Amino acid sequence: MTATAALVLAGCSASQGATTLDPEADVTLTWWTGQTDDAQKTLEALAAEFEEDHPNVTIDVSPGSSSTEELLQKLSAGFAGNSYPDISYSFGAWASQLESSGRTLDITEQVADPAVKWEEFSESARQTTQPTGDKTIGFPAIVDNLSLIYNKTVFDAAGVAYPTDDWSWEDFRDAAAKLTDAATDTYGYAYSVSGSEETTWQFWPHLWQEGGEILGDDGLAAFDSDAGVRALTLLRDMAIDDKSIYLDQTDTKFAQLFASDRIGMMTSGPWQLYDLTVAGTDYGVVQLPGTDGDHQTVSGPDIWALFDHDDKNREYWTFEFTNWLTSAEQDERWNVALGNLPIRSSEIDSAAFAEQVEAYPGLDVMAANNDNALQARPTVEGYVGLSESIGNAISEVLQGKGEPKTALEEAAADANDSLQ
């Protein structure tokens, strides 16, 4: 709340810079990467390369703070003291707060240029850079999504056919039940009941596939709709009636059990593949099971937020550098080289990404699954409270402590206290 207030109250009294563009003028840009170790070294090398190609541009590059989580507070302080950067790594959840500061740079006109190939970014990634729909405040920085990862050893032992991209939720529930074996303490599926964002964001695809929405047109919670009830009822029936879901209180143990062949399926993202490869787990990846052919997933895009210093030259080069940084060629040396998903669809067929797919099978499926990331999680200030409300409701229902309809209605009322 303190950070948010500072963002809103910060004035717009930054000193006036160049009022007309001179692309040859000397310019210094400040870039807070939010990265450490190898990732930071990679970005420093890219900045140095850009400087070499553009001798009039100097990029002052640093992590910006001791941790990515601290960047929002530092940005807030910078807005108040007119010492904020030109570019900063930002969690997608901060986008609305950053736009409300009045300090962000609007690049809507620039990204409309066909040369930028804006359509190569996923829909959810583009939405995250346009939190209110009025402005485009940056470029996608890192994208991911949730896919269905299945354990081939568990499937083979149970004699169950592997999942396909055409699976419905009925197929999924049936397989989870068949994979579950109380005698060997094996479960068909796993779900977080910690009440954290892990609990919440795994629920959103279920809601969207049923035609539901997180927020209504009035900006208030809408997840307690019939679609939300149907989605939660499915999970409740699997957990309580079928007893096919391992309910994880920790958000971490389910992955360990999956790796040791005790869980047949889990919903996770690209970060999981390294651990599975190291563990030697025999796994496969498909897009999420769907409803009536709808296989929507949820993504957690982060962004390079761009800031305005009332200086035409800095504005020009801030856009030019970030556009260059997020091009397919540079992203292959940044995200792809570090094992992240490529941020552009054109990179999926690249040699660099093919090498990563060979090392981490299924990464290509997850990259293609970005096409199913059609909606973005809200970036409104009250989202944290909303997430806690529905996360707790989901956890209670899956543990037999409530019914879907009542739990969601109570959670929506509670969430609205955070949103209003």
C-alpha cells in the first residue's frame, strides 16, 4: 500500500530535456535489469554490444536492487526524487501501478509499426504491457505458461494411455482416477492447497475455459459465476470423491513426488523441466485439457517497463534499445540461452531453441502453448487481496471444508474489499 501510494502521489516535476529529436546527440540511459549472476552478465554484454553499434549511446546497466521484489519500492522512491531509470524489469502485476504513476512512456504508436512485429508476442504478454488498454508502457521481457506434464512411468504402470492435446477435462479426470493407487500411495494429479498464488493461478485456466472471468466490467470479482462453480466442482469431485489429487500444503513437495514417480500428472511450467531432467524422470508435456475444445492456459509475463523523462532523445533511444533487445535475434541469446521460453513466436523454429528442446524435451510444446495464453491476470492494485481470497476458498473446498458455490461467493465478497 505504501509503495502504491507513493506511485500515485509522485509528481511530474522532472527537469525538461531535449524538446526536439536529434538521434546523433549523446544520450545516457539507465537500465535496471532485476537480474543477477549469469542473466545479469548476459544483459550487460548485450548492452555493450548496442553501445558499440551506437557510439553516442551509453547504457548504465545494473540489477537496480538486491532483489527483483525490491524494484517496485525503489521505483516509487525514484519517482518522488526524480531519479528513476529509463528502463526497468517489472513483474507484470505491477503494470497498472506503474502506469498510474504518470511516469511511464507510451509507445503505442511505435509498436504499431509492422517492423516491430508486435503480433509475435502472445496475447497475454501484449495485454500485460497495456494494463488499462489506453497506453503501451513497455515490451514483454519473460513469458511462461502452465502446461500439463505427465509421468510416463506412472502411466505405463497403470496401463493408461498418455494424454493428448485433444484431452477434455472428462478425459483428464478419468485418467487421474485410474492412475491413483492407495496401496502404493500414488496419485493421479497434484494441486496446491497452500492458499498462495500457486493455488490461484492454476485455477484461472479452468475458469476461462468454462467461459468465466476474474473481474467484471465494474472492476469487481466475477469468479463466483456459474463457470467458476463448475470449474471448482470438477476439482472438488476429483479431490473428495475420486481421491485422485495429492493436496500439497507446501507448493514444492508435489514436484518432488512427481519426479520420484508417485504422481501421474502436474500442472507446471518451463522452470520444472530442468529439475525433471536432472532427476532422470521419464516425462511428457501437452497443452492443458480443455472444455469444448478450449485449451486456454495462464501466463505470467513480466515486462521491460519504459519511463518518460521529458527528453525526446532519451525517449527515442529507450524505445530503440528495448525494441532491439526483444527482437528474435537478441532474445535467442537472452531468454532462450538461459532456458526460458522465447518471447516471440518466430523463435520457435530457430536452431538456438532446438538445442534447448533437445536438452529439455517438452519445451517446444510449452512455447507453442503460448498461443493458448489469451487472457492476462489482472494487474489491478487489489489483485493480491483477490488472489488470497479465492486461493483460501479453493484450498478449503478441496480439503472438504466447504461447497464450491458458497465458498466462491464468500471469496468474491472478501475480494471486493481489496478491489474497492
